[in-house]
Amino acid sequence: MSLFTGVQAWLDERFHWAELIGPLKKKTVPIHKLSYWYFLGGITLFLFFIQVGTGILLLLYYRPGANEAFESVQYIMTRVQFGWLIRSIHSWAANLMIFTAFAHMFSVIFLRAYRKPRELTWLSGMILLFLAMGFGFSGYLLPWNTLAFFATKVGTEITGRVPVIGHSMMVFLRGGEEVTGATLTRFFGFHVAVLPGLTALFVLIHLGLVQYFGMSVPPGLESRWKASPGEARQMKFFPNFLLRELMAWYIALGVLGALAAILPWELGTKADPFAAAPAGIRPEWYFMFMFQTLKEIPAKLWFMDGEVVGILVFGFAGFLWLLLPFFDRLGRGRGRRLIMGAGLFALSYIIALTIYGYMAK
Amino acid sequence: MDTWRNNGFLRALFVLLVVSASAGKVFAQVQNTCLDCHGALDPPLQVTEQQFSTDVHSQKGLTCASCHGGDPAKADMDAMSKAAGFRGKIQRSQIPELCGHCHSDGAFMRNYNPSLQTDQLSQYKTSVHGKLFAKGDTKVAVCIDCHGVHGLRPARDTRSKVHPLNIAQTCAHCHADASYMKGYRIPTDQFAQYSTSVHHDALAVRGDLSAPTCTTCHGNHGAAPPGVDSVQNVCSKCHVFQDQMYEKSTHKAAFQSAGLPGCVVCHSNHGITHPTDAKLGTGPQATCMQCHKPGDVCDQARVEMLTGLTRLDEAFKNAHNVLGLAETSGMEVSQARLDEDQAGDALTKARVTIHSFRQDLVDHDIKEGLQIASKTLQTAQNALAERDYRRKGLGLALVFILMSVVGLFLYIRQLEGHAPKV
Amino acid sequence: MGLSEAARIQPARRRLVELLLGGGVLSSIAAFVYPVLRYLIPPPVPDLGGDEVVASKVADMKPSSSKVFRFGTRPALLLMTAEGEYRALSAVCTHLSCTVQYRNDLHQVWCACHNGLYDLTGRNVSGPPPRPLETFQVHVRGDEIVVSRKREA
């Protein structure tokens, strides 16, 4: 008896192991022209694991606090063996993860995987996207360099413009009226404790729901396969699809390593709260489309402040976006077309405004 | 007219009209009725309340009568009463004595500003302006030409004509005016030249108030060009090391006996541009070769010094470039940048040592500088080596990853009997 | 794919695949684990010294003397006054960033570039410097003199 089967027998005697993993062994993945998009969720999860891993390693040397944060990151980059690698991987994987999360979301829209019964999967996924962007925003400040300091200042300032609750939200985020060392401490707490806890919870929910409902198939194909079941092509998850996912993960790892070695993440200059803001302050790319939109809105729209209108529109749009699956069954086909249209519009808008934001300086 | 003078009622009416017409007056403490009429007149008699309120004298409680005489409490032409000492327009020839009447009185000025100097008039008398003035020339500058009048601000005020940022313009008002200066037989290009200088750049462009302007070298009230023998003293106020070295050098004795003005010989007086190594060369900016003959011992020393400096400059630039390359490749080089600053300092030091005109001293500094530059270069090259090491490591890791991916591919094919298809 | 089919594939080919896959996975795992293990070992210099630096030993400082040391990425000056008090100042002149020095004859800090002078508390007293020198805190710890940045409130 090999080691592998020996261990399995040992587990089975205690935990009914064979029964537990039985359903998993039977799990299949539908195969069709668009199956490649199924990888995106897994890659996002993989990148999250990378983040947790490199994040924990960084925690061994990073010191939060306005006096030490920048120097500790500099220390990691210059003195710690392979510190440059861990830190650059962490920064790059963060951006890649948000990118794949967005791509995953849009693929779900266009492949219409949000439909009943998967509404809660969509909801939990959207929450995960917001958490990921929260990770990005809080993590960006931690090196305490000039760009991050002022980007945080601007970002929290915009939060403060929300009517009624905006100021309280801003004070909560900043740990005070201004961005100071207290903000750094607070963001650190969010970044390493609050957000990971929430994300772990929602990842479990999201994955659990995905396991429960299985992989969604595009509607046209779904009805065809229902009509003639013989046409349906499925692939076993263990080991076939998993091996392919492993390939994808390995490639992602290679890309990350190359980025870290050839395009290392910048250190910048230490933040000086009393210095004037340098020209060209802008947020990270995944906030750029919102930032640029707010800049384009005229200062006054009818009687209201232009920026506030922009913020409210985005807030409302985000709210509607959360409820996307519930619009699907409106009218006959109308809801579906609405959602596809909204998805297409959102994607084009985000791409266009992001590009514009970078060019218009 | 008799009616006017003798009719008390008419005069009272006039007073009432004038007083009500000048609503918005601010003079609560001190009465200064002169401005009631003179504010409404046309230039050159015009002095408005707004203008005079900016004057430091007015702010200290002085009135028109303090200089012009008369009675500032009287409301009409009576204010200009000869009996009350009214002098009318002050002649230019009377101005220095008039201002000096208060400003040279130590006891009087102590009431207003104990730390203000009271030697302006006596200094003025030693100046070129003062000496010509004493001979009856009223075209020269008197107090009000530089300080202004009726709206005179203290020198600390950035709007004052004698604030350091504005002094050059004030002097240029006359000294750059060729037609005004005709007959004085001095050049009128000083301001134009100064505007090309490093000092002007520091002061007007960078806002460094410690940089010299006209009065820094020429004096303000006792303005005169420093004598040929005094130029070095003037420059040495800031340029201490250059002065110390020049003092001990061969050029000091040589220039002094030839009656040449020290620093100005090589650096010029007004158009002091940023000196470059080209001054040591043989091109259009060559300074040494303006006096020295090609082939003589000084020329040889010059060549040695220039060669040394050029070598150090190139070593420094080389280290700088390699460091920049390392930095853009993503290497963290802040420590190396600190070392690089020291190399830059060494180069500056070597250039300052030229003023000793001793090749051996310059050589010594250059050697020190070269050591630092080579250390910086070493650090930069280490950074590049580290970068290459990382890339090699990356290459190796990518090879392993490629092996794994290909292995997975083949394994799937083996398992399924065909190339992996999703 | 059935077992019989699998058996038809030449054993050599299968060996190659297994080797490639196994070797690749193992070596790539090693390539990840190696840097992580090295990372976990603390570097010899435990501190970058951005916040706190040992400037000198107590024995090395005499009254009316000074020492230039590196503090973060900039030079700094440690002084001992005639009365025996320690002072630590930034050595970067506030005029044009030359490195200043302590002048024992003047009991002041002097900048050679343009003759700027500061007193021993860092205040600019004469010449071009527009601002005082930044001051740091000094503590004596055992036989070491430790200089640290002033804490943010």
C-alpha cells in the first residue's frame, strides 16, 4: 500500500474521508468555447493566496507609524535578503488581482453566470471586489511615501464630500480631521486584520456557493444541452481541470516573478505632510475612472455641487450593480438586454476614462 | 476776494463743505488737513490719503507739515501759512539736510526706532552721489529718489523700492538710462550685466535674499565703487575660502602691484556668470590666457589643473550615469546617492582650490575626489551586478516554471490522449 | 483514457513526462522556498537607522568637540558643548545644502560654502542661511550616545 492510499485509509477510519471527498471527485466543469473564462476566478484566488503569503512575510519587517514606515520598507528593499522580491511581488500581485477580479466580474456578466440561482454568488463576489479595492486603497498608504500620502488625502477628501455622513466617514477613515500617522495606523489595522477577516469569510461563502451550484453555462448552450444531453461535454475537476488550473497559476507566477525582477516597485520619497502636494497626484489605476469622472463634472450642476452629484451617481450605480441579477427577469428578454448593455457600457466607460485619465495631464 | 477773506460765515461754510466732501478720512489721532485738498488735485500736486497712509512716517504719526511746514490742523489755505513755517515744495538741494534733520538725530530717532542707524547723512556725504551733490549737482540721487516720498515703506517691506529684491531696479532707474547719465562718463550697462549674473539668478529667480545686489558691494548711503584694493574684501564676505587661497597666492601680489582689481579681473564685476572649467581652457571663455603666454610655466600649470579637473568631472559624471542606470532598473540606491554628493562636494572643493593658483594643491583635492568618485562608481556597479544577479535568478526560476508547465501539458495529454483542450 | 491505452505509450516517453513534471514542480517549489527561507533570516544590520542611530561612544566625545555621522540618508553633527551637554543637529546647511562643520574657535557651526553661521542650538545667526538647522534628540544609553528623530505627536 503506497503512502498516499495509506494516509487516505487512516483519514477514512476517523473522518469518513471517502464520503467527504466523494462529491468533490464527481465535480465536473462544463467544456465549451468560452470555458477559458472559468480560469479567472481561480487566478484571482491564487493571487489572493500570494498576497496573504507575501503580506505575512512583509509583516515580519514592516513597522507602521509615520516615523518608521518608510524606513522599514526601504530596509526590506535594501537589506533584507530577497526583500525586494517579496515586496515587489506583493505590490504587483495586488494590481494583478484587482485586474483579474474585474475581468472575472465582467466575464460573469457577459456569460450571464449571475442568473438564478446564483444571485448570492454575484452579491458575495461584488462584496469581495469592494474588499479588494479596500485592500488596495489601505495598502497603498503603508509605505508612507509622497504619492501615497497625497493620493490618500485626495481619496479621503472625496469620501468626505458625501452628503450627511461624508464628514463622519472621512474622520473615521483618517483617524482625525487630517491624514496623519494616526491614519497610517488605522489603515494598517484595516489592511492586516479587518479586511483579511472579512475577505476570508466572503471567500468561503463565495466558494461554497460556487461548489453548491456548480459552474454556470451560457444560457444558449444550457438550453441546447438540456434538449440533447448527449451533446453536453463535461470535464472532471480532479485531476483534469485542476491540472489546467495549475498551468494557469504557474504562468501567473512566472509573470509575477518577471515583473518583480524587471520592473521593481518604486520606493518613492518619504511623505512630508507639510510640503506642498506635487503636481500630478492621482489614485491607483483602478480608481482612476471615478477620479477622472469627478474631475470632468462641472463645478455646479443646477443648484448642486458637481462633485457631490458625481459621488452620488457612482454610489447609486454601485448599488444598482449589486442588484444586477434581480433585473435579469424583467420583461421578456428586456432585463437581459439591459444588463448586457449596462455591462458593455460599464466596461467601455471604465477603459475609456482610465486611459483618458492617464493621458490628460 | 475781500468778501471771502472777511466773511467768517463763508469760510465756515467752505470748511463744512470740504470736511463733508472728504468723508472716509481715517485720521482719528492726527489731523492732516492738507490731504483734503491735495488728494483731489492733479499730479504733481496730488497726494492722496490712500497713498500717504502707506507711508511709514504717516504711520508713526507725522504729517505733511513735519517736512513741508505749515499748520496741519487748519482747514484751508491757512494751513499753508508762512507764519507756521510753510516751505512749499522742497528743492532737491534741500532734501538730504531735511531728512537728516531727524534721521541723524540719535536722541530723536530713539523715540521711534532705537536700532535704526542714524549715519545715513554722514555716509551719504562720503558717497559719489553725496560728493557731486556737494558740488551743486542735483541730478544725482537724493534720499527720495531711492526711498520714494509720500508713500515711503521700510526696507523690509517687499513693496519698498529699497527692498533687496527691488534695489537693482531702483539703481537702474538712473544708471541704466544712457541719456540721463550722459556727461558722467561711466558705463550704463551695469544692470544689464548684473541681470546675467549668478547673483541675480539667486536673488530674483531663486528668492535667496542673502544674494548680493548693488548695495551689497557698493554700500547704500555711502554708495561708491569699492576701490581696486578693496574688491577682495568685498567678495570675501561670502566667498571665504577663495579669499583665503587668493590671499596666499602669487596673483595677489601681482595684481596688487599692477593696480588690478583682484577678483574682478577674472570674474568681472557686474556680469558674474557661473564659472566653468572653460575659464581654464583656451576657448572663448579662456581667462588665464588673456594674460599668460602659451608655453610659459603658468600655462603648463593651467593645463595640468584643467586636465585634472576634467578627469574628476568625467569620473563623477560616469559614476552618476551608472547610478542612474541602476536606479531606473529598480535598484535602491539612496545610500550611493549620499556618497555621490560627497564626490560632487570634492569637485567643488577642487575648483575652489584653483584660487591658490597652485597646481599641487589642486592635484591633492582632485586625487581625493577621484577616490570618492571611484567608490561611488563601485557602488553603482555593484548595484548593476545585483540587478544582473536578480535577472539570472529570474531566468532560472522561469526555466523551472516552464518545465512545470510543459510537464503539466504533456501529462494532461498523456492522461487524456490528446492535447489539453478546455 | 483507459489503462491499456496508457500502457501503449512508450515507458520512455512516460518517464520523460514524469521527470519533466516532477522535476519542474520540485525545482520551481525550491525556487520559491529558497528566497523565502533566506528572507526569514534577519539581516546583520537590524535597523536602517532612519529613526535612531548610535552616533558615538561616550568615551570618544570631549567637551567642545564634534563628530559627523550618518543619520538616515543625510549627514548629521553630534556636538559636545564646553559645559558637557550633547547636541545633535542636521549637518545639511539650509542655504544650499553644503555640509556644515563645528568650529571650535568660534563655538559655532559654520558652513564653508558661503560663510553661514549657526549657534549650537542650530539657530541661523549670520550669513545666508534662511532657516535654523533641524535638531534631533540625544540620549546616553550605557556607553553609547544615541541620536533619534523627534517623535511625531
